[in-house]
Amino acid sequence: MKEKQNLQLLSGNHAVSWGVKLARPHVAPLYPITPQTPILEKLTEFHSQGELDAELLTPESEHSAMSACVAASLTGARVFTATSSQGLLLMHELLHYASGARAPIVMFNVNRTPGSPWAFWPDQIDSLSQRDTGWIKMYSESPQESLDTVIQAFRIAEKLALPLMISHDAFYVSHAVEPVELPQQELVDNFLPAYNPELRLDTSLGQSFGAPIDQATWNRSRREAGEAMARVENEVLETGKAWGELTGRSYAALENYRTEAADTIIVTMGSMCGTVRDAVDALRDQGTAVGLLKVRQFRPLPVQTLRDSLAGIPSVLVLDRNYSPGMGGILHQELKSALFGMRDAPRVHGLLAGVGGVNVSSNKIQQLVAEYADAKPSNDSVWVE
Amino acid sequence: MDMIDYPDGEQFSPGHVACAGCAEALSLRVILNTLGADAIAVVPPSCTAVICGGYPLSSVSIPVQHTTLESAAASASGVKRSLNALGKTNTTVVCLAGDGGTYDIGLQALSSAAERNEDILYVCFDNEGYMNTGGQKSSSTPLNAITGSTPAGKLSRKKNLVEILAAHRIPYIATCSPAHLSDMSAKIKKAASIRGTKVIMVIIPCLPGWGVADDAAVKTARMAVDSGVFPLYEVEDGVDYTMTIDTRNQSVNAYLKQQKRYRNLSDKNISDIQADVDKEWEYLLGRARK
């Protein structure tokens, strides 16, 4: 194991800002919202101190921020923005627009409950409700992972000409402080190729973007986006591996934690993974064969890898920190769909755990594992009390 | 006769799909040729978006970013900042929007761009309604005008967007008419030479939307200016008003009478409109005299 260098105590949000600074974006339109604002404030601080040489815009809304992101990206700039909850929802129209225009914007979203009623707690429904907008969607568990993923995100997005959204949970990750290893600027410069798109708004080229088209061409635009999506998982793996060679921290679309010979595997995303690791360690100490399958890349959903990872496992518990009224937990539904038709499919229990930011402790997770070990699964997601 | 004198640099091509006789196509031709080749256009949904052409054709030589209806000024800011970051600081970034995308849904983004004094040129083709969707009212539609959403005539007055923009103290605002093309070209040239946010409002009589004859767009625009309904003037730094033409030579009657959208006006309506135009005209002259 490499010795950790250049450690700083950083919150998840400030770790994101450091990652952005190291990635050297050209343009960053930013609009404040709790609990994202520390990302914005750290970036404007870097900028005012001359440490971030980027064009910063502070428009009147997230809608305009994302509009500026799309336009700047199509003009050939590396672009970053950050938001949360209501802000992400206000951007919804432009999220479709960005992916349709194949603008490789990198956005950081801090998962927060949307109103009504007003609340500021960790819940992933804000980003999950943007599931079908054509963005690559990744979920981070810790400040270090958030920093590492932001840098990798530019390489993945720009290579495939797809926008990429990373989310971490409000407060549990956004405001929690931990030692974070800051990579050297030179390392990041070597890791991230310069962004120089062939297609761009440029008076020497004369190309236009987004003109009205016929049915077949619109159809083709989405098929081509789908083809690029099909390359994401491999790109996430290759990029995560290359990052690992430089820093000792490798990443992939999914992560297996102590899943060897497991009777039960817990599948979840974001900050919940940390608590699950603790519960898995405790249960393994007691002789219960439990593991964690962390979903880091949610869109595109790594279907085949999920099937391979869960083949032959007797029982799976999905912990959803989100709720789609009328359907249940979104990861639960996605996983059932991914595993459909498998001969040796596990029993899948969907648990609505932590919706609205309700605390889910390690002890609670250990109880759930015992409770559901031999239970018959329900088709619907079940509320955890 | 006001002869237009400008070089046609072939920035706008024939074969576009504007209605025959459309004054917006005429204005686009003058504006684009005045700006020349070193420009990028941002176009929200509007008649201009259609006139620029469907993929893979384009009637416009410069690159165009088609953006969403409420986003023109924000998108133009993004293009401009990106060009700045890439070292291409001299390229003009021009929004070509309609009044729906400017007075209504795009006003928030425009106000913010103006507040930041983004270095963009914003042209609003003001045909006083959502004419590209078949003719519904916008906040630019004048009092009493019949539209698809105001079948009995609009009950409220037209928003004075120039004053709203002037309150932002941006460096340059001007009004233009397709009946005064040399003036339009001169104002575009002046605006393009200024750093910061510039807004040009162009009155565009819409043939089907206003119910005027196919050959009457330019004539109607001239009557709008001559009657004082749409005065030509400039506002510099939000406070210095200059009248381009400071006389009126006709009442509003003939202007209103030739438009089918005003077919239901009573004599009282017409005299009320005349009184309002007189009042606004005096107010504007007063601003220009200071």
C-alpha cells in the first residue's frame, strides 16, 4: 500500500472543489443552494486568489447555469457546475438538452430532499428522478471518492461526449470532514487529456447545434447516445484503474466488499455504503456470511455485472434512500429488472431505509439481515421502521 | 427615399422558410451582414429558429446554437465566456430572439445577463405575440389586440421592456424598424463596437399574426414609427436617451385600421390608444431633452 501524501482535512463538498480546481475547467456557472453552497464558495475563493483560472458565472438560477453550461461546452470549453435538490429539478429541461447535444458537462449534485414540505436532509430522489435524462450518473460514498470521481469524470465524459452527474449525500458526505489525499497538479494534468472537441461552435468551422430535425434523425441521435452509454462501464473501469495506478485508489462501476461466499448481499448507493461496511464487519465477526455490493455507476446500470455479481447468492437486500410513490424504491425496481429471467436469481428484498434522511444505524442493518435471511420476498418495497 | 447602403456579405441565404413578405427575414439579412463572419448566434424557439433552417440546411452562414425558449441570454453568456477562456475574445455573440423569449419566459435570464453586463448583443424581433405558435398574446401584445389567447382583445397594455432594461444601466439599447434599414445597420454596428450587454428591439409587423397584407410589412412598420406607436431611439448607459426621429406625422388611426387584430376597436378605443401614445411620446421626448 502506498503511503498517503498531502493529506488535508476536507468536507465532502470542499473535496469536490479541490477536484474541480485540479481538473482546470474553463467555465463554471454556479448558483447557490443548501447544502451545495460550500462547493461554490470554495471555487469562488480559489478564483479570487488566482488559483483557479476559469470563467466563473453567477447567473440568476440553476436553469440559466445549466443553459450556460451547455452553450459553453458546445463552444469547446471544459465545464463544471454543482447543484442540489430544487436546483437540479429546475435544470430538468436542460439536462435532456445537454445529453441530446452530447455536451460533456460534469456536474456535482448534493442529494437532498425536494419540497414540499421543505427539508434539507439526505435523500437521493432528486438525482434518481433525473434517471432518464441521458446523463451518466455516479454516486460517491466519501469525500475522497468525491474528489477522485470528479477528476475521473471529466476524462470519461469528454471521451464519450456524454454529460456526467456525480452525487453525494447531503451532510453525511457533503459536510462530514475526513482526511483526504490531494493529488499533485502534475499528476492530474498528465491524467486528464486537454479537451479539444472536433465539433464545436467556432466561426472558422461554421457548425451549428440543435436545429430542428426530422423524426429519423432525432431517433438516430438517441440511438447514438445509447451506443455511447454502452461504452461507459468499460470507460469507468479503465479510468478507475488508471487512477489507481497513479494514486493507489482504483474504482469500477460496482464494488464488492466482503462478498465472498455470502448468503446475503446488501445492495445500496452513496453514504449508506459506509454504514453497511460497518454492519458487514460486525456480522462477519459473528460468523454471518454477509457482503456489500456498492452501486457506484447507476446510469448506465451495469446490468451484466450486477447479474454476474449476484448469481447464486441466496438473498439480496436493497437499501433505498429514495421513494417513488406508487412504485417503491428505485434501486429495488432497477435491480429486479436487471436480474429478470436469471435461473439462479437471488430473493430480492426491497427496503425503504433512510427515506427523508432518517438515520439507519449499523445495528439496524444487522437486524434487517437477520430478519430477511430466510424471508419470502415481497414484490413491493417495504418501509423500514 | 431611404436607400439602404450596406455590403451584402452573403451571411443570409435565399431559400429560407420565412413567410413571403416577412420583415423579420429582411431584418435578419441586414443584421447578419452588418455583423459579418466573426459572430456566433444563439437562437431560442421563435420564427428566427425556423427561418435559420432545419438540419442539415442553414440559411445563416455563422454558427448557430439553438437553445431553449427561456435561455437565450444565459446561453449567449456561456458561449461568450467559453470564447474568452479559449482566447477568442473578439467574436460577437448575438442572440436572435422573439418577444415571447424576451419579454416573457426569457426575461429572467436576460435581466441576469444584463446585471452581469455580459458582453453579448441581444436582438429581439418584436412581433407582439407568440406568432410562431400561431399567434397568442405575449406581454408585448398591445392593448385591445386580438390574438389566439385574447379573442376579445387584450385587456392590458404592452410591457415597456426598454425601460426595464434601461434600469439595468447597460451600455446600449436601441429600437429599430425594418422600414429604416440604414438606421438598423448603423445601430447594430454601434452596438457591436461596445463591450457589455447591448439590446436591440426590432418591430416586426407579422403578416398573419397582425392581419396585414403580404406586401404591407414594411409599410406597417413605417406607420408604427411615423405615428409614434413605436418610436426609434437609443438609450446609453440606461439614462442618456436620444431620439432617432423626433417628429410624428400621422395619428394612430391609419396604423390601427389596416390591421385585422384591431378589427373590433370602437372609436373610444382608438381615441384612448391615441391619448396613450401621445402621453408616452411626450414622456420619451422629455427623457431625451434632459
